[in-house]
Amino acid sequence: MLKVVGIVGSPRKNGNTEYMVKKCLDYMANDDIEVELITLHDKNINFCIGCDGCKKTNECAIEDDMKMLTDKVKEADGVIMSSPVYFGDMTGLAKTFIDRLRPLRNVHAFKYKVCGAISTGGFRNGGQESTIASIHDFFLIQGGIVVGDDRPTAHYGATGVGITSEDDVADTTCQHLASRMTDVLKKINE
């Protein structure tokens, strides 16, 4: 069975970003794919202190919830990373999470992971694509296989505006991203 984790990089519980990640995971969940939602707002995640210890040990020296989160990401076949737009980019919480995944770089943990991104904002074209581009940069640096939605909607991933439960385009982009990730996951694991 394949495993996909959806990471919510929003500090807001039950917000628009979490709604979209849940939708995307719901579209992916089936007999072949197990999904898990991971929210960061309720986790203890400290900043990377740049000690470089992870370069030697492939483990982070900081003791907080990142050990458990890193293990979940490492074990997954697919990763969806999400963030609302904060001043044209991802939240500090999402960035801190990404920074703390540095130990996975040396062990090539993302080598065959299928990766997708979701972003929400207050306005259509309000920074969602630049936020997704930042998330994609992380996946590419880690060696992940980045996919977009493959249809003429958001192109880069799933995007939403305002109250995403009322945004039909957001739902469509979730369907498309889920479909594309599922296709690539199955192709890689044939």
C-alpha cells in the first residue's frame, strides 16, 4: 500500500488551507493509497539553529516534535505540502518545518517521492503561485518528483481563495492535483 502525507503549514486550526489538504487527500484515498493529514499548528517545532550536526548524523539535535514528523515524511511515498500566503510566500511555520527537514537531504529520502503543493490566499492571484514555487523549490532541492495539476486550472498545484469550501475552482484544483499525484505514484510503483 502506498502512503501519502498531507502537511498543513497554516497556524490556523480548521482553516482554508487545512480544508483543501483534506479534500486532496480524500480524492487520493483508495484501496491502493493510505493518506494521513498532519497539521503543524499543534506541534512543537523549533527553528533550525544551523549547527550542522545533521550533516554528520542525519538526525536533528533539537528535541521537539520534528523527529516524529521527519519519520512520517521519510516513510511516505508522496508528500503534499501546503501553506496560506503570508506576504507573497509561505508561513513562518511552514518554512520552519521545511528547514528542519534538512537531515533528509543527505540520505536522499525524497528521491522517489511524488510531491505536490497547495496554497490559499485572500484574493485570486494573491501570491498562491509564488508560495507554491517556494514549496516546489524545497522539493526539488530535496530531490523529490514535483507534479502540478496537469490541467488548465492552477497549473503548479492546488490553489484556493477566500473561504475555500465555497470556491469551486479550489475543489477542481484539488481533484486535479490528487489525480496527477495518484497517476505518478502508481506509475513509479508498478
